[in-house]
Amino acid sequence: MLRTNIFTAWIYRLQHTDLSSKHTAVIAELRILLIDENRQRAESLTSALNNSRYKISHLASPNISLLKQVDEIQPDIIVIDIESPSRDILESVSTLSNYNPKPVVMFSADQNTDTINQYIESGVSAYVVGDIQSERVKPILDAAVARFKAFQKLKVELSDTKQQLVSRNLIDQAKRLLMKKKNLSEDNAFKAMRKTAMDTGQKLEDVAKTLISLLNTI
Amino acid sequence: MIEPEQTDLTLGFIPLTDSAPLIVAKEMGFFSQWGLDVKLQKQNSWATLRDKLHAGLLDATQMLAPMPLASSLGLGCAKVQVITPLVLSLNGNAITLSEKLHQEILLENNLAHITLPLAAYLLQNVIEVRKKQNRPKLRFASVFPYSCHYYQLRDWLTSAEISEDDLDIVVVPPVNMVAFLQSGEVDGCCVGGPWNAKAVRAGIGLTALTSFDIWQDSPEKVLGILASFQLANPNTVIALTAALKQACIWLESIPNRFEAARLLSSDQYLDAAIDVIAPSLIGSCLTHISMPPRAIPSYNQFSKSSHGSINVPEYIRGEWLLSQMSNAGQLKNIEVPADLVSQAFRPDIYQQMRLKLEDQAVQFFRRSG
């Protein structure tokens, strides 16, 4: 397995993000929920982001109130220490509930984390190694947000495409049944279905479903 | 004997009673008998443990039984082929309710006391009354989205036709569970030992039933390894599996179980008192501060059950877990390869390990005449 240095990967992406962000006219404020028991690191991150579009809410010991806080703050990004037990609570926020998934950026002091690799590829989380250097923080967050948005868009597109495939199969199946059982030409079968859909205000896919169950029981 | 390709290993574990096989294998010298120098690294969350395994920061790790399947499917993480050659334990979880919910159940059902194991339908009145009074829904916790805890909690609630629309289920890490119950952030939870017993001893919870009351003898924790690691280090994996199997056999004896509780209680491992670790290991389920414990002989199983050895990662076990994931709606829009279970559950490696163990036993008897 190929192991890439995280920073190399990030810097590579940043160049691309910077190019595209030049065209972004309005920059909205983004809320960050920072979960880190290391106060010093939290302070340095907060000061690094002064006068930027990022606004930080910091939780030092979030165990009791994390869910409430996520609910109240509705953060755009969650930044968390990789060793925090609360990491699993975040898994529930994105997996078990319908709460919108958030990009999660993780900080880790562990030098070994150099070897953490494919997580940036998963598009869900990003890891940042070592201490935070202020000039790097903003671009990292920018890139995380951009990547996350792109990843979410891809996911939605994929599920749309799958849905389209399913409905096309249904329509084809209904059309073939109509042709066979009602002795219609392909064109006429399709027209009949489309007319039914328009007359009854249903989706073509739903008409197909009804037809299939009807024609199969006859 | 066998020559491991890699002898220095880092293993991850979460502070739980059923991490006993890893801790026993280390402390009783089973790893070193197989030529392995193992470091045990305590992890704070399942997600981080998984990510570290995926990234190669951990060579192998204790895992929740559904996790190798979730990793192989890329559920909640990047898709990485994780295998398991060994089931480490069965059962071991329990559902504990906060004292407040305990009292609410008594009140809304006009009961003087609770009968255990608690039937989930007793929650129905509580849910109804809360709805009528516009009070918040009950909130239960499990330890991870892809965990038996979550599926067991769902099964118990479903037995009373209570759905996830009637209450909320969230994830809370095991080490934080007692604090969440105490603060009222959650009203009940499904968690492994020693955290149920700890809540009972502290007088803040009622252990309503154990996972053995819901599912009998299903895999709970497994040994997780990257498929790529096994390909590169087949002998290391056999040695590792053999040492852990020996620890599981060692844990069969009740006198040894108490010794295990002593080992586990140290701060580098569970950092908890013996009086909350030992009970489940010796088949006792603490229930409530003012009620006697229940005898649950199979509360923690590490090696044998009435059906023989529990450690074989049989396909049928994997298929069962997969069906639970599917019932919970976690496989929606996910393509599940037909060979998913046989790629992740590896009884073939277990059988190779068993032959090595038998060889070793034969040689031992020859030497000792």
C-alpha cells in the first residue's frame, strides 16, 4: 500500500482549491466546533483563525454535552483531537441520525500519524499531523470544506444515478409486458404509459410499477 | 514451532472486560511463547481504533464483531479489507437503565418492583406518557453504529414493537457511559462490562437484562487484521492467533477468571475496581444496589459454549451479523459482494493455527514423557 505524507497531499490539493476559490464572490461565515482537551492547542487555533471566515466554539471536555452542543451550534465543520473518546459520538451524529453529515478534521500529536494515509481519500475526514502552524490552518480548513462538499455531491449524484437506473429498468419491463400481453408496438406501449402518467398525475415509474403488478396477475 | 515474519507487534484494545484475552496473552506470556513481542495500546474510541488499524498504526486489534464487515464494505469509513481469524468472546453486554427511568417504569406501570430480565413492553407506558406531556423522547445509547450492542438494543425494543421513532438511539463511548447515565444525558444504554456493574455499584443504574437474555452465544469481539497484513505475514498471524487462543482456553477456568480480573483492573488496562470487573467474569450480573445479582453463567464466554469451541469465525456467524446490519437499514444502497463474509471471516486460518497448537501439545507431551 502506498503511504503518502499528509502534508504533501494537502498542499497538492490546496493549490487546486486556491485556484478555484478565486472565483468565489461571497464567502459565508463558517461555524467550527472544536473538541480538544489541549487548551494550548485550542487557543493557538482560535488565534490563528482571528479575522477569518471561521468562527470557533471550543469544547474542552465535551463528554456530557457534545450532542446538545452539536444541536445548538449546528457547526459547519467539526475539528476534533483524534484521541478523544467523543469521536464515536460523532459517528452517531452522521450515521444513526438524519443530521447532516459534517466534514471532520482531526488533529493528532502522534508523530507516527505520518503514516495515516487514505483517510483524506475517504473524503469524510482529514487528518492534520503535529502541531498547528497558524499559516497552515486556514487553507487546511478551506480544503476540507471544499473536498467534503465535492464528496457529498458525488454521493448524491451516485444515488440519483442508481435510482434512475432502477426506474428505467421498471419502465422497460412494463413496456415489454404491454407489448407482449396487449400486442402493442414499442412506441405505442410507451405512449400508452406516458398518457396514463399524464392523465393521473403520476410518475412514469409509478405507472410502470402498477402495470407490472397488474399485468403479471392477469 | 513457527517463525513469525514480523515479531514486534502493536495491538489495540478498548478498556472492556472482554479485552481479557489480549491482556491475559500479554501478562501470562502466551505472546512471547510464540516468539512475539507485543505492545498493547489502549484506545479511546472504536472509530479511531479502526482508523489506526486501516492506516497500519496498529498491526491487529480487538474489534466489535460487525466491524470487519463494515470496514470491508466501507461503511462510515474508507473501504479496507479487514479479516478475522479468531472470535475472542461471546455475550458480555447488558442493558442498564438510569435510576430515573427505573422509577418512571415503576410509576407508569403501577408496579412495586421490577421483574428481571425486564420486558421491553414496560417502556411503552413511559413513552406514551412522555408523548402526551410533550416531554422529550427517551434516549438510549449504544457504543458504535456497527456493534452488536446496537442490534441487541433494537431487537429488545422491537420485541415490544417500540421503534426508533419512539425513542432516540445515540452512540456513547464505553468509558463515558456511566457519566452519561448519571447526568441524565441518556436514559439507558447497551454496553459491555465493567461499565454496567460500575453503574450499579454507584447506585445510578438498574441492569435490566444481559445480551445473553436477547441473543444466546453470538460473537461479540473478534481479532481484526488487515487482509494485506495477513498476506505479507502469514506466520505472524498464526502465532498471534495461537497465543490468543491459548489465552481464551486459560480463561475457561473460574479460578483463572478472578486472576484475570486482577490483571484487568490495573490503570494501564481498564483502570477500574476488581469488584466491578470480577462479577461478570464469574457469571454474576449485578442488577441494582438494593437487589441481589442474577446468575448468568455465560455472561462472558472466551472459549467454550454448549455448542463447542466459540473461537472459529464460522461463515454462518458472519451471515447472521450481516443480516442484523441489513435489518438495521445499514446496507441500504450498498452493494454487498456475494463473497463478503467468506473474505472477512477466515476459519481456514483458524484451522491452520489449531494444527500448530496440536503439534506443540504433542511435542510437549513427548518431551515430558
